[in-house]
Amino acid sequence: MELRQYLQIVRKWLWLIGLGTLLAGGVAYGVSSQSTLVYDATTTLLIRTSSDGGDTHGTMLVNQYLAATYRELLTKRPIIEAAGLSLDLAPSAIDELVTKVRVWVVPNTSLVRLAVEHSDPRLAMELANEIVSVFVQAQQESGRGNNRDISVVEPASQPAEPVAPRTLFNTLAAAIGGCGLAIGIAFLIEYLDDTLRTVEDIDQTLSLPTLAAIPHLSRRQKRYRTPVALADPTSSPAEAYRALHATLQFSNGNSRSNGNNRLNTMLVTSPMSKREKANIAVNLGVVMAQAGLEVLLVDADLRQPELHHIFGLTNETGLTTLLAGNGNCQECISRTDIPSLCVLASGPLPEPSALSWQQMPRLFEELRPHADVVLFDAPPVLVAADTLVLASQVEGTILAVESGSTQREVAKQAMERLRGVQAKIMGVVLNRV
């Protein structure tokens, strides 16, 4: 994956990354702000062994070993309990105090430091000094301190600032962690995403050319009651439809060639989605008509017909009327407000079994004199078998997939079904990019 693709993913999921950062930072700030303040009081001891031989290397090693021993003794419960009782602390407070005492040896020295954490800064200071006092007294009473010198280098003082919680640090750390987690989730979603999103996805999955990439409509464009190619001819979607028409002009089988008068017949379908298929057929028909071609749009989606709604036409007669042999093309075809663009609505919707799609070859012959291009809006391939009948007879089939919605396997199944009836698949239109 290239750096550009990584940046596209980050840009796409920027809202999630921002939300994760703000949520994690906000929670950390709230928790830290409500946490009890903790103060830390520290005292430093010097451990030495009396020796007539002066400060030798051996004496220094003994002092360091002794300091390590005292470090362990200072953390034992009897010393801490004695200090707590000396300060009249309750037994429950003493039990909690055991976990609040830290002792360590300064590396390469015989200095021992003892720290006590407590929410009361004065009590933290008193406890640190009292623990040392009790320990020194216990050593002297036991007789083990006769040849040892335990001196307080720096007694504990009352801390002025709390050591916890570190609100700013916790907030920044949580925000960074939340940002990283959100980025990880975004990349995981992209990794698990099996939908077609880009031209590269179509090329790798379907091995079909991408005829056009139609941009996602803006909110303003979605409110148009007419096709976007007509209502906003200078917009990006309108330009994309004109590019689609230009591409189709050079596609094999999409022009009258070799001097024959064969009618150009095309079909627009999708694997399963019904939302945008009709819009692609309508806008393609509009730009073809604007280019000077006589275009006939045929609504072959007998389950959810849309064309008569888009153009404000009646649906009393149409394709089903012709298939049933109850009318002629002149009566069923309706003209629109767009010059050179006519519509054959779906007509009354009978039971699917009542229609004879085998009449389509005859119907094609009847429709040829009425337009240069006959463009069918067909139902999704995986939803209705009608599409396979039509696709086997038209000169070119356009497969419309929706970016970020159409799954790869679904698109492959649709392509395999079309190829199973020897349909000529001209390519793919990637919609809602």
C-alpha cells in the first residue's frame, strides 16, 4: 500500500480519529480531576560501618550491602506499624500505609531513601520521619547498631505540590493513546472491508475496464427533481456522465459499423443495489440526447420502476403492454421535455410469469426506427432473471457498482451470471465515489 493510500484512509476516518482522541483525553481529564491529590515526602539516610582501617574499598562494599539490607527492613510491617501507632493512626489506616511506603538505595552509594505517599502532606512528612526514628531506635535497642552509623542526611519536609494525579500528562497520554487506537481501528476496518471502492479494486477483482467514476452527489444536488446532468450541467457528476458517454463511443460494439444499420442497444444493471442504477441510466440518456442522439430510455425494472416518476409521466402503458401484444410503440413511447429523449415506461406491473420475454427480439425490431440508442434500465442481476434475458440480446451491458457498498464477491457473481448468458459486458461504472 502506498503512502497516498494510507493518507486517504486517515482522511476518510478523520472523524473517528478525532472522536477517539477527544473521548480518551476527556475521560482521562475527568478522572484525573476527580482523583484525590497525593503528596510524597522523602527522607534520606546514610549507612556507614565504623572501621579503624579508614575508608577502604571493602568498607564501601560492606556499606552498600548493609544499605540494601536496611532497605528491606524498612519496608517490613512491624516498623511501619510501630510508626503508625506512635502517630495514633487507626489500624485500618496503618494497613493502607504499608502499601504507601517506598524504600530504595541510591545506586553506587550507601544512601537509602524512604518515601511515603499520602493525601495529607503533613502526615506524609511525619510518617517518613517517624518510620526512620522507629527503625534507628529498634537497631540501637537490639545491639546491632553498635558498630554502625545510621544518620539522617535529609529529613522529610512537608511537600508543597502533589505528585499525583498528573492531570496534564494523563490527558495528553490518553489522547495520544486514543488517537493511536482509533487509527488502528480505522485500518482494521479497511483491511476487513470487502467492498469495491476504487478503480484498482475493480481491475483486480473483476478484470473489467472502469468506464467512469461518478462522484458522490452533494446535498444540494440530491434535492434536484431533475437529473443532475440537466439540472447542474457544469458539476463534477455531469462531467463524469459526459466522460462515460465519450468512453462508450469508442467501446467495441457500441457504434454502427461496417455500414450496417444495427440499432445500438445498451443495458444498465447492477449486482444487487437498486438505489442509483436508474439515475445512471437517466443521466447517461440525458448527456447522449444533449450530444445530438435520439435516445429511447426503456424502464425494464418491472419490480421497482423509476423512470416515469423521474420524468413525471404516467405508467398506464409501457413495456409490459408491448410484451403482451396489447399496443404499439407509437402509443406507448412518451416524449420528455428534453429534446431527442423519449421514455418507454414499464407499464402496468403484472405477475412475472404472465410476461413472455422471448418477445424481446421482435420488440427490438419495433423499437429500432424510433431512436439511435435504446438504453434499458434493468433490474439487478442477482435479483431478477429478466436482466439475463435482456443482457443476452442487447449489444452492450454496463455494470454499475456502488463505491464502498457493493461487495467484491457479489460483483463477481453478477459478472459470472452475465458471462453465463454470453452478455457483452462493456465495463463497470463506479458510482458514489
